Amino acid sequence: MVKRNRAQRILIIIFIILFSLFFLLPFIPLIVWSFTKQWPWPLLLPEKWSIDSWKYLFSASGRAGDGLFNSLIVAALTLIGNLLLGIPAARALAQYEFRGKMIVFSILLAPLFIPYTVSIMGMFDFAIRFDFINDYISVAIAHLLVTLPYFIATIWFQFRLIGRKLQEAAISLGASEWKIFFWIEWPLLLPSILLGSFLVIVISFSQYLPTWIMSGGTLLTIPLIMFPFASSGNSSLVSAYSLLFFAPILVLLIVYYLLLRKNSRKQLMDRG
């Protein structure tokens, strides 16, 4: 039994090491390239080192701060839209039966299977006709079209696991719909909501075409700033921007893990 437990621990350690290498190895060339001025093939290490890419990144011309700020604003607006629309839609689709339910479900998930370029072009024409719509809002609406199916699918599955028995018991005791949601459903939904929110922010951060179409290229997010350098083949600058792009994602991943851990401890304390 002791040997079996030791073998399991060794396998777990090996798996963690391999997973860490799989996760970290792609970032090593990015870090090296970001400090490179000249790296001719087939040299193993760069011939000349430089911090010019990082200086440009944080200069007025680099506009990295503006791009990061715009990306965060759009992602926040997109997340708010997903929370307001996705949770009620997932709840209705998971726990209620009505005519045309599968049609509604298919329409909501359609962006997963249909190229969204056509839809976004239609939304762009709509935004032109209503030119009072702010760039942040119009871009967030386009990102909402892309991210909402992922969010609904994540929350829908959790609602299916919760079922209707707890809600019916609460209704029999006189609880209102809002009390049922905040006191019964919300704690059970929180892990899925955190996961769905993380996916929404990551997907919103990485959108280039919807942002470019809806803003006409005027709202500079990180992908829009990176693309010209990627097209020109400037590997050093692209690596620096890529690392900057990943920094808030890493922070969000840590926050997601901490919130998930805190929620798990709270549930254990409530049960204990």
C-alpha cells in the first residue's frame, strides 16, 4: 500500500512537471526575443541584446497603456452584458420547458458554428445608422456576440446539475425568486460563473476583427496595436506586446484560482 501511494505521488509530480514545462516553454522564446536586437539563424542565442522593444512599448508611440486600458474597458462591458443576458437565458433553457426551446437554444449557440463576420458587418451597419453609440459599447456588443454562447453553455450545464428540487422546496417555504437566486442558486453557480467570466475576458481580449470592424480601427486594443508589427515581422516588438498581453490574463487566472479556492473553503465550512 505504501509503495502504491509513493508511485502515485511520483506520477503526480511527473505530471505537474510536464504540464508546467508545456505551459512555460512557449514563453521562453518570447522573453528572449523581447530583449533581442539581432538573432541570425542558426545561432542558439541572440547576437545582440537590447531593451529597445520595452522602451518603445512604454513610450508615447507604443501606446501600450492605451491599448491595455481599452482592452480592459471593452472586456468589462462584455462581461457585464454576459452576466445580464447569459444567466437568465441559461436558467430558462435549463430549468423550464416551453415551445420552441430548442430553436431558441440553437439561435443562442449559433455564433459557435456560423462565421460571425457576416453578423458583425450587419451590426456595423446598424451602429453607423445610430452613430450616437459609443465605440466602447459598439465593440463590446460585437464581443458579446462572440462570447455569449460560451458563457451560456457553461452556466446552462450548472443549472442542469442544480435542477428544480431546491427551488421548489424554497418556494414551498415562501421564498421569492430573488431570494432563491441569491441564497440557493448563486453559491452553487459561482464556480461556473467564475469560469465563464474568465473565458469571456480572455476571448474579448484576443478579438481583432470585431474590434477593427465595429470601431473602424479607431479604438486601439492590444491586438490592434500588435497586428502591424506582426505583419512587418518585427519579432522583438511582437514578443514584448505578447508578454504585455498575457500579463493581465495571468493576473485574472490567479484571481480566478483564489476566488474558487475561497468559495470551496466557504462551502466546506457551511457543510461542516
